[in-house]
Amino acid sequence: MPKIEVSTVAEILKKNLLDPKMLRQVIEEMNLAVQPENGDEEKPPAMKKQFVILVSDPENRFPKTDFVGWVLQIPESESVATTQDRIFRGVYDYNASKKGRLYPAKTVGEAIENIPAKFFKEADVWVKSKTPVLVLKSNNQIPKE
């Protein structure tokens, strides 16, 4: 069945010289029928999620204890070896600012958690997780059932 806009139906009714009072009543009923039926229902709250870093370790070289890290992004065309230098550049710029002189960042963790994104953006590094996330290791094998 084809769908038609309420405004189009209203124009057709006007052309057929329908009584204005009746026309208004019909249009109001159509507008009520078109409104979504579950507009008043509340949506359940969104599920909170966290980032996790999964590292492939088939040769079992990583330590046995848990350790944490941060999720970062750098330009695709750049080497990942420059990531720490990029963070350091952002920290140096922040520590040279007025707020940075009052509250300087002394560790990488403090820097990532507290320094505004604009200082890192200037160094072409984007912090995706301000709080450290657990790093999981995998032997890169799927077990057979």
C-alpha cells in the first residue's frame, strides 16, 4: 500500500471544498496516527564499555604478571617507533604552558591522564584511553573443540 504525506492529503481535501472545521479535525487525526507509537518509552541506558589491548605472544616472551598500557593513535604513514617521542613533545609543550608550569607532568601516566588533547594533537598523537587498560596476551592459536 503506498504511503502519502499528510500535507498532500490536506491539499487534496482543500481542493474538494471540504468544510474547514472538518478539514482541521481530519488533519489532526492523521497527524496523531502518523506519530510514532512508542515515543514516550525510555530507552535502556547504554552499556558501558572498556578498551582492552590483546597482544599476540606465541613464543611466550611476555611476563606472567598483568601489566597495563594506553591505547593511542598516530598517522598511518608514520613509524610506531616515533610514538614515545610524540608523547614527549606533547608533554614538553604542556609543561612550558602556564598551567604546565603550575602542574607539570612528571610521568607518562600522568601526562596521558591529565594533559589536554590539544597538546598531543599538535604532536600528531591521539589518546584513545586516558586511563590505563589491562593488556592480555594470546598464544595466537584457536583451541580445537
